[in-house]
Amino acid sequence: MRKIRLGRTNLKVSRVGIGGIPLQRPSEKEAIEVVQHALDNGINIIDTSIGYGESEIRIGKAIVGRRDDVIIITRTSVTDGKRMTEHLEKSMKQLQTDFIDIYEMHNISTAEEYDEVIAEGGSLEAMLKAKEQGKIGFLGFTSHCIETMLKAVKSELFDVILFPFNFVNNEAEEKLVPLTKKLDIGFTAMKPFAGGRLDDVNLVMKYLLQFDNVVPVPGVEKKEEIDQILQIVNGDWEITSTDEQKIANIRKELSDPFCQWCGYCAPGCPQEIYMPLVINAESMWKLWPHESNVKRYKDILVAAKTCTDYGECEEKCPYNLPVRDLMDEGIKFIESKLEI
């Protein structure tokens, strides 16, 4: 497995890592086997979060006896120092380790949240204390907002960043890739498959591998997915003229704003609606067997219709999507397919 230096951390990381969100989906046994399969094949960086359900617990079980083989990235979204410390302790317990290689602030999107992070008594102060205590190796920062991320990078307070990057959502190519390289800050890329909108593994990986300071961390839940990715990583990365044309066609097809399943619109919803399920109804229809999921679609529709104003949800969207309009489109699509 080829490796690169992760910015000023000087950590030698595999050319690709794995993301831990999908590790919640398979059985625990299967999830553990997926992580171990990644390690067996030279992948040494795993990205997760305390907010990803069972992900940390499953990773912790998978790396027992192999802690030296893996660089762990995990994080919290709380901006208060006391709560951050509590989350760090819980993450270490779940991951069965007394040391987190890279600990990150999770999805800091607004200027107000950023100010809370760096304020006295905020999470940055607690992270620095934890680093002094030997519990954290390096500090990281994640966001879905380019302006907030640029602010964090320029501050040079953080050693590593995580930001959405793929050949459709590619604002990082011009704004972040050269800046992080100049400042020697490690760059890990989330959402390489654009939240499920991209499915050509070859194009997705070859595009990102062109950037020699970027480490993609695609979410995986099957060993076969890892094998597919590794075949590309260990092969030829050259983007051919045919690849370029395919990328151009896909960019044109996906030029309109689309939901990336981040789910940040949903917490706190009085009706407990998970908006991405509605917004992405059409893509789900293509992926799920229709016959066995009719009840699920009906349940989604019933939940969606309990609210007629998604203003608060729209404000939470880190991509500034027109949530109201997208929800209406999703509802109409489900109704048309269920002939309601």
C-alpha cells in the first residue's frame, strides 16, 4: 500500500482510509471483519465519530491486539470544553484505547460555533489540555462550510481537516487543497461518493488520487468494497480522455443542488422526521427492492406530511439547500410511485 505524509503530523498514512458511518449497518461480526480486512490489506487510517452509533464500539473490538497498526480519527460536535472531555473519555472507552491519534471538532459550520470552539473554556482549550496529558496526538477540524473551514485552516490551530471533496462538489480543489499544502495541514476527504450520488468507484478514486496531499476516507460496509477501492489505489491512477468525458457528463447531470445525507437538518425535529429519507426518495427507489419496502415508503410519507414548514431544517443545512422545495419533490415522488 502506498503511503503519504499527513501534513505536519508526520504520520505516514495509507493512500486511502475508511470511514466508519456504514459500519453500523452490517452485523457486528461482519463490521469487525471489514475493519480487519482493511488493516490486513495495508489501510491504516480509520475515521469515525462518537455520533456514529455503534461505529466506535465495533472498531474498538476490531483493533484489539492491533492498536499499533491503525491511526484512529474520531471527533465530537460539542463546543463546550467540559462536555468535550467527557466525549473524549467515552470515545477512548468505546475504541478500547487510551490514546486517540487525531481528535477533531465535528461539523463546525457557523462563525458562532467556531467562536465557541476557540473561546475560553471551549473545546479547543480542552483538546490542547488532553494533548498535554497524552490522550490526543493531533487536533483536527471538520466542516461542510467552505468559509468556516478556510477560517480554521488559516488559523493554523488544527493539524488535520476533514472536508467534502469529490469531482462534483469540488470547491476544495481550488480553495483548500493548495492552502493546506502550503500550510502543511493534513487533508482527509469525506463524501468522495457525494453522499451516494456517485457510483463509479474508478472515477471517484482516480480523481481524488490526483491530489498528493489528500487522503480519501470513503465509508465502507463490505470487504468487497475495500477490494474494489484497493484495486484502483494499487493500480494506474491516470485519468484518460474517456474518464474526463464521463466526469463532465456526470457533473452536468448532477449540476442542481442535492442532499448528501449528512443528516444535520434532522436533530431536534418535533415530528422526528429524517429529511434525507424524503429528499432522496428517488435515488432510494432505484436502490431498494420496491416490493419489500412499500410499508417503509408509506411510513416515510406519513412522517413527512406531519410538517408543512421546514424553515428551521433549511437553516441547519450546511449546503444551504432549498429543503422546503426538496421535501415537496420527495413527497410528490413517493405519492406517484405508491399511486396515492
